[in-house]
Amino acid sequence: MAFRVTLGTQYGDFIAKAILYDHLTKNKGQDKEKVLDRISEEFVNYNRNAGRGRDYLESMGMLWFMNYKIRIMKIAIRTMRDRPLTALMYTFGLGPLLSIDTVSSGSLAGAWWRDSLGYAVGPEMGIDSFGMNPWVNMTN
């Protein structure tokens, strides 16, 4: 089952990358090398080394999802620079209203703003993991 989910995620990322590549090269007329660099940044690349200290803390369960939270900060900043109205709608309007997890709310700054960074740092999420189980929540 896990293989199918991983394969489906990889296929979905491939399709999204291909669509973005076609859009930026054909519709926007951008250089292919710059487009490949942008796609590499837009989709969180988990293969890059995080550093010895952060890698140790993540493997010990003291940091949760920091690769994602730190690496999407660039995307959030690019969205604010290129499309400020869209960024404002997602950050303060439409996103919180519909409980949509956006790039800005899922980033390190967004987690700090929502006061949910405590779940990403320290063993709190691991300790509360039993209470987060969907089956336990359905019976409460």
C-alpha cells in the first residue's frame, strides 16, 4: 500500500512539474534552464542535506517537518513578490476562512504566526500522537 501511495505521489508531482514546465516555456517564453531551476525550487527537494545538527534532531523526533517548513519559505516570498494580492487573500482571507493550508500558512513563519510551531519543535507531537489518532478521536 505504501508503495502505491509513493508511486502515486511521484506521478502526481511529475505531472505537475510537466505542466509548470510547459506553461513557463511555451506560454511565458522563459529560458529552459531557468525554468528547471525554478521547478527544482518550487517542489520541495528532500534529497538535499539538511546539515548534521538538524538531521540528528529530526531523526530523534525533536524537529518535525522542518525540511518542508524551511524550504517553502522561498516559495512564500516569491508568491508575495510576484502576486501580492493572491498572497494576501491566501494568508489573511480565503485561506484561514476555509481552513486551507497554503504555502504561507505551512511555512516556518506561518506556523509561528498561528502559534503552532510548538508542534514542530520538541517531543510534543510524539507525546500527543495517541490523542491524534483518528480512531481515538472518533470514539471521544
